[in-house]
Amino acid sequence: MACLEKDRETLLAFYDFPAEHWIHLRTTNPIESTFATVRLRTAKTRGCVSRGSILAMVFMLVKSAERHWRRLNGVPRLAQVIEGVVFKDGVQEDAEKVAA
């Protein structure tokens, strides 16, 4: 319980982003699965290729994996996040005050 209380702000920081982004923040699977493929393929061909050809192979593997990535939800909200717009429980705070 003490650990949860100590890290409460960090654990709840998730809710300071737009609700449309939550699904993307919950998982690291796209990163893990992409690099797992690259790691597997490069480990199998380690001694057989030059540095240039291994970099080309990694580039093509990542480019191939990119076709299976899901598109981001709430793309227009990215600019707001970068600008520092404040969100509370996934809703823009200023919009909440206007609605009230």
C-alpha cells in the first residue's frame, strides 16, 4: 500500500492525456513485437552479412512491420498535448468549464 501511495501521481498520470490516446498508452506491444522480429532475424544472420546489409535488412523488416501497425486514435489531439493543453480524466479542462 505504501508503494502505491508513494507512486500515486505517476500511476494516475495516464488520465492526464486525451481519452482517445488511452488505448495506445496502455500497451508497449507494437514496440516489442517489431523489435522481436528484428532481433530474431538479425540473430540468425549475424556472421553472414556486412554492416550495411544488416542495416538495410533491419530497415526493411521495420518497414514491413509498419504495415500492421494500427493507426493512432485522436490524431488532432496530439497537437494539443504537445502545446500543453491540460486534460483531466481524458477530457480537455477548458472544454469542461465551457460546458458547465
